[in-house]
Amino acid sequence: MRRTGSRRERAAARSCCSPGTGTMSDLLPHAVEVTVDEAGPDEVVWLRAGAVELGAVPALGGRILALRLAGHETLYRNDALLDERLHRRADHGPAPDGTMATWRNYGGDKTWPAPQGWDGPGQWAGPPDAVLDSGPYTWTVAEHGGRARLTMSSAADPRSGLTIRRLVDVVDGSTTVTITHRLINTGPHPVRWAPWNVLQLPGPVAGTGDGWYAGVDDSPVPIRGLLAGTGLPSWALADGVVHVTGQDVVGKLAVPGASGWLATVSGGHLVTQHFAVDPAGRYPDGGARAEVWLECPQERGIESLGGLRPTARILESEVLGPLVDLAPGEHTDLIVRLSVLRCGAPPRRVTPGGVVLRHLHAARTGHGLQLTGAFATFTDGTVRCRLLGSDGAPIADRPVTAAVAGGELALDVRTEDHPDAAAVELAVVRPGSPDAVLDTAVISPPPVGSGRISS
């Protein structure tokens, strides 16, 4: 770990952490680096793993306030409050008075408890909140074998009975940051809460093709309106994917049918959140596993939102965990795999290996198997083709191409066929890591006399 503070070191930190443009060569791996910038009013912890740079300010509610791929910033940061080094500006806005009108929205990624509300002790009445949202977090960092973990912990909050702990993991050769959002009951009584991940991104502009996507299951009500400031965002649903475009509205949608992935396309980049869902779990806000909030600049505060006056176009992509009863000393975790990719195409699906941009197609020809599709991958590695029999058992395993973390992969290759193969599975394979499936497809036409296999 390197600490910066001298004039020479400050210049180096500016060079390391300044946004810019990049090429595909910038996506190639480098060593994991940890730098602590002590030159500003607050310590800024920078983690770099390959082409990914992450900046966190523990003193500002444990927020991650930068997530850059080859120099391109993907998160929303309130430029009126923070400069690009994540230092607080001298003119830091009006003094907080406990209302939304003076709440300092720095941006970035944070952890809150849910449900939110102001009706009783079982609801989190924030923001504003002087402990969990805006209070200083203690922090530690550890590096080992191409990996780094930043751990940030809030003070104990007597109102909720909680301490929030954020575990942030990066690994070389990957553009995925794994964030564990942990709620710990540090109070004297049992409590019931759900972890709530709030990720702020630049809001999509109408007509640009940018937008927010969510995979949904076959729930009777996969998405619904939740909160209307100036109105409810409009949305479309097709092929198991919800799409919300840029629009001039302040409001929120709940996604009870979220199947475990969210994605935001903005400025030629893609930010994804991948998480587990509990079909039997009881989720806050009437069963919402995920939510999306849109806001745009307003001339005056919105009375129904406590005087909140948005000054920027922001999208909040939010993941919720199920409500859990916690005895004193117990905790609950929500694990979100946050990934960044250089890709402006709409996602069809997010898988452990990456993003499906065009589904895998496997065609049996007289010269072998023709595999086509388009993807963006989270890790460096080898893309391998696994041939499966009609019972799903593997028959053969062959390399087909290389994957570069954070980059797109257009697949159009021919590989050797097997007469008993009924389906193909693509996976990104990397030494020392679990194999990560990209996509699967049924081979057409099927082998003679075979049964059916699902894809």
C-alpha cells in the first residue's frame, strides 16, 4: 500500500486517478495496487486492478465515489461537492439542517438499511442520517496474491441498532468488483432489516439509446410504480428484460420479479450488478428485489419528497436483500458483483461470465459446428466450448478464443462436432478461478435419435 501526500506524490496520484480515454490495450491486466491519498480533507483509498480504478472515501459514509475503466468514469459524482480526486471542495454547500433540502448527495455507491420510511422504528428514516449515510466509516485494507480487500465500517447507530460494514474486493485480470453489504445488529434488542445497495450513475438522456435494464422472471407483477415525485418513469418489457429509457421525471419503480441482474448503458459503457435472489424471501417495499430511481434538474424543491431539489440527471440502480430478523450480534449479507465493460449495446442477459449481447447460436454443418454470438466478458481467460449430450453430461471440451476483461467478444468460429452432442455451453476459464458460464445453446439440427435438452 502506498500513501501519498508530498508534492511529488500528489502529482503521481493525479496522474493515476485522472479520467481520460483508453484503448483496448488499456484493458490488459496489471498488478493490483492500493494507494491512499492523504492530501485532501479526507483520506481517499484507491484500488487499482488491471484497467479498473476504484476510489472510496470512508469519511463520507463509506461511499465508493469513483469506478473507472481505462480512465473512463462510470459513476455519478456530485462535481459541486467533490473534485475528480474525490476531495471535498471548499464551498461544500449549505450546512445540513436535517432535511432533504440540505442533504449532501455525493453520488457513488453506498449501503443503506431497508425499508425506508418515517412512520415508526421499523423503518429507516433517512437520508439524511448522521451515522449510516453521512457519518465517517473506519477502514482497513489488505492485499494478497493479486487481490485486495477494502473493509469500511460505520459507527453503531442507536436508532436502527445497526452497524454497516462494506467489504470491497478487487482481483487482477477482472473488471468485477465484489461488494458485500453487511448489516450487523450491534444493539441490545432483536431487529428486522434488509440490506439495500444504492448505486448512482449518470442519468440517461432521452433519445440517446442509453438506459437501464433488468432481467425479470415470470412473476405476475414483475415491475410496478413505487414513488412519484413529479411522476412515474415509463418502462417496456420484452423477452424477460425490463427497459427504462432516459426521461424527464423524478420517480421510482419497484421490480418484484428481478431475476438477479441489472445493467445500465451510458456513454458507450455498461455497468452491471449481479446478485442472488431468494424466491421464498420477504422483500421490502411490497416484495421489491430491485428498484430504479430517476431524477432530473428541478427549479424548486419537491414538497412530497421533503424539499429535495434535484440539480442533475441521475439514475439509481438499487438491489435489495430479503428482510432478516437479527438477534444481537447477528448479521446479514447482500453480495453484489459490480462490473464495468466497454460496450454500448443493450444487454440480453447477464451471466457469471459476462453480458450476452446476441445469444449463442450453434449450427451443425457438414464441416463441424458453427458458433456465433456476441458478448462482453468480465475476466481475462480462455473461452471454451463444452459439448453436452442430451442428458446434459459433458462430451468434449475445446478452446475457441480468448477473452479480455471489460471488452466485447464477437464470436464466429467453427469447431469440431461430435455425433452425440445436443447442446453447447460457453465458459470463460481462468487458472485459479471458478469457470464462469457465458451462454448455452441447443445445437440445430439435433443429433439423430436424441431427446431434448433445455438451454
